[in-house]
Amino acid sequence: MTRIAILETGAPPPALAARHGDYPAMFRELLGEGLEFETFDIQAGQWPDAGAFDAAIITGSAAGVYEGDVWIAELLDWIRLAKGQTKLVGVCFGHQAMAQALGGRVEKSGKGWGVGLHRYQVASAEPWMTPAASAVAIPASHQDQVVEKPGDARVLLRSDFTPFAGLAWGQDAISFQPHPEFTPAFATELTAGRHDRIDPALVARAVDSLKAEDDRGVVGAWIRGFVRATSPQAASS
């Protein structure tokens, strides 16, 4: 069975977690059955042995990858060491952490908050992107963005708001800025709860956008296909 380490880098607000689950639970629901998951709370110093897993998923977080917390520096080091030992998947903060660790740059965007249902163009069609799509609509919730991609990364998804919304390195590392693991209900509650930090007009537009059909199932199938493909260690054995 495919073994996946989930590096838990943050948590939803407690009231939302009680109703919708934590981030590892969201990924387990998104990716479905037939996979074996183990969660590591990296802020508590729990680190997986990358070679013991077929893939590792790095979750979202309220933190910024440029902040000075010890666990963030340790995560960037872990990503550099783990690359090539297991498949890597980063989402939102995880996407930014992978980019920062592997030669890119992340900063708080002057464009402001990206919230609601965002549509992204597929810039590079990969073998694991089944079913195929030319564009996907996925919930987003971020202020930070990758502003310079690593030189060896190719762009998977892009939009005018987020030019580097999806990245890939070789055949063993991928990352996404939006949140395919967020259900519309969770994304709606999360966004609505930030009316004190985000322009209320933007919050209203974002909440309304989340009523439209999304492509979470498509991107979830992509990630599932990616992690179930031959692992780096198996390919080299």
C-alpha cells in the first residue's frame, strides 16, 4: 500500500476544525481509500524519515516561510534532504516552502489576499494529470506568493493573480498554491471569518464565488495519481 507522510504545519481555527476536521483529515478525505497515512506535527518537532514513505504532503499554515521560527528553517532543510528520497507534494504554505527551499523566493504579495474560488490555466500537462483539463477552479486563501520560481521548476498552473500557482520539479515533486483539500463549506466559513482582516467587499465576492462548481475532484485525482506512481527509491533500486 502507498504510504504517505503528512507534514502538518498548521491548523484551522478550533471552531472550524471541530466541524470540518484538521488539515490531515481533509487530505485523507480528498485522496480517498487505498492509501496509508501518518501525520507528523512538525511544529512539535516530529519529522518523518523521508525514505520510509512513498510520498510526503506538506500542508497549509498561517505562518510565512520567510519568518524566523526554528521549525520553518528545519522544514526547508528537510525538503532539501527529502527531495529525491520520496515524492513531495506541497499545498499553499507547503507550496511556498518547497519553492523557498529549492531556490525560489516567497513574499507577502502587494496584490493582497487571494480568497474565494480562483481559476487557473494549466500551463504544463503532466502524465499524472488525469483527467485532463485546460483550466481548474480551486479554493484559495493566501497573502503570500511565490514571486520567483526555482530555476529548475516548471510551471503547472498559472493565473494573472498567481503566475506560479503550480510548480513541478522533475517527476518527483509538485506543489500548488490553492487548496484542493478545502471543501466549499470550510472555505466559505474560513473566508467569512476573516472579515476583520480582509476588505468586507472582497470577502463578500469570495464567499459568493465559492457557490460555483469547483474542480477539487480533478486536482485530488491528480495528486492521488502522482503519489501512487513509482516512488523515487523504487525507481532507483
